[in-house]
Amino acid sequence: MSDRAAVAVSLFSVAMLATVVVGVLSGRGRARSMAEWSISGRGLGTLFVLLLMAGESYTSFSFLGAAGWSYRYGVPIFYLIAYLSTGLVAAYFVAPLLWTYCARHRLVSIADIAEHRFRSRPLGIVVAVICTVFLVPYVQLQIQGMGVVVHAMSYGAVDLRVAAVVSFVVAEVFILTSGLRGSAWVSVLKDGLAVLSVVFLAVYVPWHYFDGPGELLNRLVAEKPQWLTFPGAGGGAFGAGWFVSTVVLNVVTISIFPTTVAGYLSAADPTALRRNSIFLPWYQLLLAIPMLIGAAALFVVPHLANPDLALYQLVTDALPPPVVAVIGIAGALSAIVPMSVFLVSIGTLWGRTILGGGLRDAGAGDRRQRGRSRLICLVVGAVALAGALRFPEVLVNLSVLSYEGMAQLVPAVLLALYWRRLTAPGVTAGLVVGTAIVLILHAAGRDPLCGVNGGLIALVANLAVAVTVSLIFGRARVTA
């Protein structure tokens, strides 16, 4: 191991130890209940909710995929900022509604919402299973992202597989002991390093490789104009129609994404959620920095084999090992925090809804549900780790469908709270139709269809079927 690799690995090891300590200590003295483990006992204030939900949006993709997409395609990557920021406008209205409904009925997940709203445990189980199918690929992606980040920041000294195992161990240790509260506290460390890193890179990279951001942008206009207009440099797949439809779909979906809802329910009151919706859009603007660095890499390393390494290629080329280590640690924590939230959400869905008897067992079986949830976290984490090590493309391919598949739960979780005539048969029929359309379009290679995101087409069909069946087959049994 070279001297510079030794420095980077040493600092990384200290950071991982600190992460475990912070995550574990955050749970000391807290009640050992299902609500405390899964949603922090609905006790997080504005700052912690802000950091926790920022941690979900600022993942390893922010350091790898954002720069990589900018390098590969150009302007279509701005869909990321567009939907994350616009989604917070929807959250300003949706989040307090979900929080109030769940607090009133002591619910802790979107499966609980569906089960309680329709008085149907089978529907709650269906929602839990669908969420699991589309969340597990995200867990694997974060494990693999962590491996790529650590391998790059250690100058190749740390093997991808070793880094993947480290991410699994670190995340499991603190979520098994502290649950969602551990993720919130680790987010403090993660967001501090992430903001410091990207702000530094925003200043350093343009001035180190160019004569400032002005020259970089002038060169983009003069030499790479196709990167600045739709559909970008990747061909016709990501045109303006795809951009708008994807933003609309993701704005609707992110409001009911299981991990997003967990963040909502962890808040102490709805006011914290409204404040979060006001402050967090400013945080999303930081995502423009990795995109800028991806554009810079077009000129510095024009024939990069793996575009996802665009940011770290420039970082390891130009900066001393201690700085590389700090930026690498920020990227690693940006994988660990969202991965931990995903695992807690999956554990809650299974430990409470599928294995724990659902809402009918929520009181007497609270301790048992918590124990089963923690066991599921361990099992699912191990499955995702095995997938990352042995079959890296199997689950990752499912991630392409994740948002589109999760969008089909909108009627069951969100529309049902606004429209009282929606019925369980209507929701179920719409869910079947919407999911089938998503899978068929993907299998046929027709997504996007006519330039429109296939998930949005499926959601429109889903809503039409759900409303029609509900109107034909009578009133829903409503629990307000």
C-alpha cells in the first residue's frame, strides 16, 4: 500500500469508527418500542428532520451518478434537482396530512396507512411486499456505490468487496441498536462533510483545471453544445417529454416513498415538516456542483471508461490524500445513511405488517414486532450484500423500475386520504393494471413510450381503473 493510500485508508477507518459510535450512542436512554425504533418516537425537531431527509436525497448517486450522468448525457441530469425541489412543494401539503393521520391512529408505515384506511390487512401486506421489491435494489445500489467510492478514494488499495462488507457492518450495527434515530444522528456527520466537500470542489475544480467557471461554461457552449440541450449527448431517449413526465412522476412518488414517509413520521409535529419543505430545496441546489464537475471531466479526462468515476478521477488526480479522504468519507456516508433508512423501512414493513400481525397486534405485540423488524434488517442487508458481491447486475436492473413501480401505490396511500369513496377493490385493480403496464413496457423496451416516462402512463391507467371500479362497486368503508 502506497503512502497516500495509507493516509486515506487510516482516515476512512477512523471515520467509520466514529460513525458507529455516534449511531449507537444516539439510542441510549430511549424507549425500546416499535415507534421509537422505526420513526424515532415521532420526536425529531426541524433540524434533525431536515438532515435525515437531506440524507435520503443526497446519496452515493450524488457523488457518482450525478457527475456520471452529466459526463455521459449532459442537461437531462437536471431532472434530479427539478423533482427533488418541486417534490418539496407537494410535501408542504402532503407531509402534515400523513403525519396527522398516522399520529392519530399510531401508524408507522405506508403499509399501516393502507391497512387502516381500508380495514384490510391483505392490502397492507401487498403494499409491504411491493415496497420491499422496489427498495431492496436501492440497498444494493448504496452498497455498491460505497464500494466504488472507497476503492477510488483509497487509490485502489481497498477492494470493492471489502468496502461493501464495511458498509453493511457499519449500517447494521447502529440501526439494530438505535433504528431511525441512529440514521438521523449519523446524518449530522454526513451532511457536514458533504456540504464542506462539494462547496470546496465548486471553487477548486474550475480554478485548478480552467481559469474559473466562466471559462468552463464558455468551453461547454463552444465545444460541447449537445450536452446543453435536450435530449443531451446520449441520443433521443431523454428529451423534453421524458424530462417533464419523469419530474411529474417522481414529484408524486417521492411524497409516498416509504423512506420519505418514515422521515415525515419521525417529526415532532407538522410545523417541523412545513419548515423542512421551505429549507430543503436550497440544499438540493448543491447537487449542481457534482454536475458541474462531471462537465469539467469532459475536458480533463475525455475518454473515461466509467463515467461514474468522473468526480473521483479529478479528485484523486489533483488533491492531496487527506483531502481525498475527506471527500471519500463524505461519499461513503452518503451511501451508509440512506442505506440504513431503507433497511429500517423494510424491517418495519415486514416486522409489523407481514410477520407481526399488523395493526391488530400493534399494542400487545409491540416488542415482538420490533424484534422481528431488526431481524429482517439483518436478513435483507445480507441479501443485498450477497447481491452486490455475487450478482451485481441482477437487483440493480430492478432499480430502473423502482420509482415507476412505487408510483403505483399513490392511490392506496395518498388518494385514499383525500377521496373517501375509493375502495379496496378499486385500489387493488388499479395496482394490478399499473404494475403490469410498467413491467410490460420495460420488458418490451418501450419505456419511455413516445417520449413519455412509462411509469406516468401506468399511473394514469392505475388511477382510471381505481376510480372506475370504486364508483361501480360502491362506497368504501372509511376510517377517518
